[in-house]
Amino acid sequence: MSSSESSTVGGVQGSLLKLHSFLGDTETRNAALICHDIIGDLGQECMVTKSENELAFQTSLLFAKEEGILTFLRKSLASEMLQDARVDILNLLATFLQKMADYVKGWEKNYAVELKDTCLVVYTKDKAAKSRGPALELLIKVLYLTKDSSVAQDFKIGDMFNKFYGELCQKNRIPDTGKLSYQTVFPWKKSSCCLLQMLQH
């Protein structure tokens, strides 16, 4: 392992281990603020310019199965205290996603489906609007960046469309006619509307 890789392990992995230590912790005061600072450090580490090899290595740490950032997102859903941390992470991922797509070859085959699934889990299980909005925004970016990839076949687009279309119709008592002027009918749900438009194409 090179010295730069060792530094990456310490930075990214160290921040992730700190985050995971707050799962199930109901006693630490100011946990939300501490997590905010940790995620800020993680974001700085992720966005520092690196070679493609270093970035690919960093990405593998970030999305590690056991102690990666998506695992933290899912597990943190049981804690209302970590709600702000989820928002911070979703925003970080939305920023990092473009860099990953530009420089990490094969990212969509390794991470896109899990990213999509995690966005849907957060949207479904976290009832706070402040988390659901960023989850949808991230999902839209994942779909956009993979629209020309073969991995899109694994996204179950039809199921996603039915889920969001049905939810919007139910909440707004709109008859399910199969056609919908999204921005007119749902001006307060622009992310959902944008997602539905993408899923129709």
C-alpha cells in the first residue's frame, strides 16, 4: 500500500468508523453536531483532487459493505437523533457522485444499484421531509448518470414509476389517468415530478 493510500485509509475509513460508532448511541450529547463535523471532514477528504487510482481506492472504502457510508445511512434510520447526519450524507453523495462518474471506471456496475436501493429505503422509511427531498435528488442523479448504461436494466424502472406516481396521486387526490402535468399539479413536489418524468422515458 502506497503512502497516499495509507493516508486515504486513515482519512476515509477513520471518519466512517467514527460515524458508525454513533449507531445505537443514545447518550452522547451533541451527537448530531459531532456527526456533522465528521461528515464535513469526510467530504473534504473525498473532494480533494486525487489520481484515478487513488479515487477508485477511496470510493471502494466509502462504499464498503460492512462499514461504508450506505450501510450507515440504512442503519441510522432507527435513530431520529441522526436525521441531520443523513441529510448531510445524502448531500455529500450528490456532490461526490459526479466526480465518481467522471473518474472511476465501472462505478455504475459496482455502486449504482446499491445507491438507488438506499435512496428508496431512506425515502420510504424516513418520514422527515428534510431527508426525503435529498434522497430523491440523489436518486435522480443516479438515474441520469446511468441512463445510457446496461446497469439501468437492473433498476426496475416500472416499479419505481408506479410507486412515486401512485403516491403523488393518492396524496393529491388526482385521478390515475395515465397522464399528468407534473409541474402544474405538483409544484411543491418538483423532485418527485422530475423523477417521474425521467422514469417515463
